Amino acid sequence: MSGRNKQPLSVIQGKGKSHHLTKEEIMKRQEQEEAVRGFTDNISSPSYLTATQKKEFDNLATELVRLEIFSNLDIDNLARYIDSRDQYIKLVKLIRKVKPTDDFKEYATMQRTKNLLFNECRSAASDLGFTITSRLKLVIPDKGEDKPKNKFDRFAK
């Protein structure tokens, strides 16, 4: 049985829930996160991508590096996402040309393949932070000035 996914220290601190961590634990966790983040000095699109896919790779990799959630180790994952997304789009265009009544067996096979490609894309997108829910896990909550100092301050007004 596995536990919850580990959240970055900055997210925990942003939520104000780091009070249970000692200074030593915080420093150790920061060192671990820096080591896990990886290097971004050798990010380039793989040779097996087409020219169009390489442009897409470069655009997405740039954005992910800006978010500080992408490293050299993630190159293949991004390339697989781009390739499966490209195949998915091509298949969707092809399916639109096929009538289910003409050859249902072929149509059904194409639909199954489309679903497999969609699931592959969705999984990779989630891993890379392309979905809203995966990005929300990375967002650091704002420490607003209007937040009450204790749970009873809101009743004082």
C-alpha cells in the first residue's frame, strides 16, 4: 500500500504546514529536492522526431524549464508525449473519413487505437504537468495579508 505523493517543500511551506518539520529536516529535504530536480544543460529534441515535432518539443521544453520542473532526464517522456499526440491527431482525422456503416470492424479497431493513444497522451501530460490538476499540485498558495492570524479572528469583526 502506497502513501500520498510527496509534495515539494515550497508547497508545504506555502500552505503553512511545515511547522511539523525541524530545521534539519527542512534543510535535508531542500538538498534532496535540488538533487532530484536534475540538470537542464543538455536538453535537445531526439533525432527520431520529425521537424514539426522538434519545434513542438523545443517550445514545450522551454516552458517546462521556465517552470523548473523539467530536466535532461525528462527528454524521452516529452518526446513520447509529442509523438503519441501527433499519432492521435492523425488518427482522429482519418476516423472522420470512415463511416461506421461501411466497415464496422475497421472503424472499431481505429476507435480502440484512438483510445489507447488518448490514454497514453493523458498519462504523459499528467506526468509532465500539462494538465490543470497536475499543475495545481505544484502551485504554491498565496500568503495573503487578509488571512486571519488565528481561527477565531474572523469572528472579532
